Amino acid sequence: MKLQEQISRIQEVMGVINESKIVDFLQKKINNTIEQIREDSEDWGLGEMDGLNEIQSIEKIEIDRFVNFTRPIIYVNIFVNSQRRDFDNVMSEINYHIQKLLPSSFVQVNEIIDTRTFGPGIDW
């Protein structure tokens, strides 16, 4: 079933759904997923140090834009507090949860934004 057919069915049941409502809903889902990963990471041990570093490096993830052509693509910006630029595990988890809501969708990293004002890679 195509996304447009799914949206049409939902609109019939719930009324008008606009793109901003979809983006707001998806942003909440991304925020909840990140929070769940953070909660789960409290029980991780030394074997998962890379995963801990990955989730601790992320301050927030925000949707930059939503494109719906042949398949929905959600472009996100990742705000980080370290030099890390590899977020495959977190993005895989977010993709998994978003695809449960929007089959055939994909979450794509648009930009990684370093929020630090001092530190390695910024000052030296």
C-alpha cells in the first residue's frame, strides 16, 4: 500500500492531516526514541562503551525537512557535543521506530552541528 493511500485512509478517519502535524508527530517519536536509548544505556557495561559515547555525544536531533515523493524521507540535523560523526546505531534505531509508523520511509542525516564553543576540533 502506498503512503498516499495510507494518508487518505487516516484523513477519512481523523480529518485533515497536514504536513506540520506529521512532522510534529515524527519529532516526538524521535525524541522518545532517543530518551529510551538513554534510559537503556544506564544498564550498559564496558563492552558497550562505543554505544555509550555515541548516545552521550548527541544533544538533540531535529527534523530539518520532510520530503514525500516516491517514499517519505525525513532529513534530520544532529546537534552534538563532541567530535564524533558516526551515529549509525542511533540512526538505525530511529529508522526502525519511524518505519513502524511510516513503512518504506527513511531517516537521513542532513547535517551534524557541533554545539561546542571550546575543545578539540574547535580551538585546536
